[in-house]
Amino acid sequence: MANFEQNNTLILASSSPRRQALLLEANYSVLVHQPSESAENQHQLGESAADFVQRQAIQKAKDVALQHATGVILGCDTVACLQDEILGKPNDRDHAQQMLEMLRGHHHTVRSGICLWTRPSDRISVRCIETTLLFDDVSDDALQQYLDTNKWQGKAGAFGFQDGWDWLHIIHGSSSNVVGLPLEALAEMLATIETS
């Protein structure tokens, strides 16, 4: 058995271009394998945000792991949370506007569940990473300008930290987590796993 090294290939169980870009920028070798839609479920009543994102990450990793005889599969899921309310990806522009109006002027958190599933041993490692942010109290006009860009699509909490709008300020935690993949936690986890 050997430890995972950065030149080993990670199998990314995600179609997110942002996660792939983060991994490539961090010099990981990446193979993208999108999990099936059935690997993602809705939040369950009484389930904490931390439990939800970890469950989702495990399900995505497992779905892809079952299609690979060997390798390290990376599953990840990210949500924004305002107090105890989970803000996933918006359904449409109106939903995105509601989310942004809730967030502006307030602190919120971004939580990511991250799962490494090693084949063929089927050992898994799972963590939840949290980042605290402050969203500026921006005007209605500024929100409408952002919504017009459609950059809110596919983003937890309807806003992308990486989109060049300087409204989000990290108070505590990982900036890559806010984009969708906590690279610091990933490196720590990879350092402890063994590959065959």
C-alpha cells in the first residue's frame, strides 16, 4: 500500500466545472465522472446541513466508485446556510432573488461535505467543512444587475464568490470551500488514505 500522491489521478464524481478547475489549479490529475441523477437526494426532515452534505458526498462517490475497479473517487456537495435554513441551488431567477434578498446584510455559512472512496478496498473518508461569510447590504438595483448575468445558475445560495462581485467577505474558513471544494481539507484527507 502507498499513500496518495498529487500525480495520482483523482476521479471527480461531479460535473461542476468549478470543482474541476480548482483541482487542476492545485495541480491534481483529474478524471471527471458525473454521478447519476439518482445519487442526489433532497434534504430530509430533521437532517442537519452537515449531515446532509456528507450524505450527498458519500452517495455521489459511491455511485461513481461502483463503476471503477481501482482509484480514489472524490464526492463533494456544497450548500449555503442562513441560520438553520439550507439554501441549495435556485430553481429559477425568482428563487435566486429570494435567496439573495435573504442573504444580503447577514452572516451565513457555506458547508461542504467531502468524501474520498478508495477502490478496490472501499474505504471511505468523510468530512464537513464550514466557512463563515458576510454578504454586503447591496441595493435592489445591484441585485437585479447580478441576476441579469445568470451567474446565479447552479450555485448554492445563488451567488458565486468567484464571479468578481465583491459582495462576499470571508470571516472564517476556506475560500476554495465557498467555490465548491475545500482544497485544504482535501489535501489533509489524501495524505491519510492508502491506495493499492
